[in-house]
Amino acid sequence: MEIFLYDKTIIIVIVFAITLVIAMYSTYAERKVSAFLQDRVGPNRAGIFGILQPLADGVKMFMKEEIIPTASNKALFIIGPSISMFTACLTSAVIPWGSYLEIGTRQVVMQATDINIGVLYIFAVVSTGVYGIIVGGWASNNKYALMGALRASSQMISYELAMGLSIVALVMMTGTLSLREIVEQQSTGGWNILYQPLGFLLFFICALAECNRTPFDLPESEAELVGGYHTEYSSMKLGLYLFAEYVNMFISAAVMSALFFGGYNLPFTDVLSEFLSHNTIAILGTVSFMLKIFIFIFIFMWIRWTLPRFRYDQLMHLGWRILIPLALINIVATGAVLVFFN
């Protein structure tokens, strides 16, 4: 039991550290991708090719003066960004980052915890994250911050419905809510993107909206709301909100890779097992999983610097009158296929 807890503790610490590092360097990648798309250079002062820019930004966030507005609710003003960052990091607990490693006589599973309702757990934690935004916007006592918080809460609630419905069809097909079981099923029957292309498209669009990414960045649209729900924030409290957005983007990419693109599964595993050890194959599987995640993160950034922002009425029209009906149609179609062709 002590060895089991020791293994789990190490996995949790490693996943937490990797999540924060990837979120930190996503800010660097965002600026480099935008520079490439706009024919610019991007960060190039801090370190070779600007590789130390995220560290410089982090030091700046910690060293900046911390300002708490006099008219704000000070306790909630501090709690808001903490909730956003905490819930963003919690979602990584049920994601299977690899199969398992053989260390001596033990098998160390590369997952913090494998619960049989992993999909529901992710949706529950993500839906809790909206409290961090609404609390921060309300506690700021600023009309622009409150407007951004109200936009964010209504947007996230609206698109969570379509996102949840897009997963229902996948759960009907796989018969499980465990992320590890869904990934393992794709090792033999092909990736789920082949069977649920519409479900993936709906999930991807909703993931953009859940992460407040362009063209769904209405909650923090600078031209209208100054900065949205974090207008009054500075120092590391602002950093927590910004990092939480990139952590959510990383986790969204990981969930999409696990649900629809095989997760850590490698092609031709049977052939590779004849030449490579199990641990080598497991590590290669984790590397392939991370590559899929990085591809999705690049697509997120590509879309941000390519598409214009929606109007708010267009945002709600897309969510309620297009995505939700399409998700319901997908559920009915999947049910019909399972009943009549299985």
C-alpha cells in the first residue's frame, strides 16, 4: 500500500510539473506562432530564439506591484483566480498519459487515478471552473469585469451542453466512462474519429469556446471590455487567470487525443514488441500522445490568429441552434446504428 501511494504521488507531481511547464511555454509558442503567421520574428531577446521569455514573464508577474481595488471584495478577489487555476489542474488527474512501466516486480500505471466515471469527472471539474471567473468578475466591482464574467458564464454553460451531448454518442459506442478503457479499445478497433467524426467536430468547437479561444473570446474582448473579467487584476493573480487558460487548452487537447485519436496507442504495436521492451514501447506511446496534444495546441493557436471574433448573438446562435441540435442528431444516428447494425 505504501509503495502504491509512493508511485501515485510521483505520478501526480510529474503530471502537475509537466502541465505547468507546458502552460508556461504555450505562451512562448503562441507568440512565435502569431509572429510566423504575421511575418514577424516574435520574442528573441531572452535567451537563444527567446526561449527564456516565459521565465522572464513569470519573474515579471511575481515582481509587479499587487493592486487590490479599494471597492472590491478582497477575499473573493483573491479566491477567484485560485479557483480557476485549481480546477484547471485537477482535470489532469484522470487522463491516462501512457500504459504502464515495469519497475522491478511492480507495474506503475502512468495515470494519477483511473476512475470508472472519468469523463463525468472532467465535466464536473470543468463546470466548476466557471465559478473562478464569475467570482473574480463580480468581486472586482468593475462593470467591464462583471460584463466579461457574465459573458463567460453564459458562454461556458451554453457550450458545455453541446460538449456533453457530443460525448454521449461516444459513450454509447464504447460502453464506458473510463478514459483508460476508451483509449485501450482504440488499440484494436481503430481510432474513434473514424466512427464519430461529427462528435469530434462538435467537441473541438466547444473546446475552443470553453477555453475562451478566438473566435469565442467574447469574455475578454479587449476592444469592448478592456480585458473582461480580469480587468482589475495584476501581478500573479492575473498570471493565474492567464495560465489557467493555457492549462485548459492543454487538457482539452489531451482529452480530444484520448477520446478520438487513440491516446498513447502506437500503430503496429505487435511488430514493435518483437524488437523493443515493454517500457520502451510505453515511453514511445507517451511521446506519441504528447505529439498529438502539441498538434492540437498548434491548431488552437492557428485558429486564434486566423479567424475574427464572433458577435455575441452569433456565439449564442451557434451554440443553441446549431451545435446542440447536431449533437442530438448524432446521438440518434449512433443509437440507430448500434441497434440495427450490431
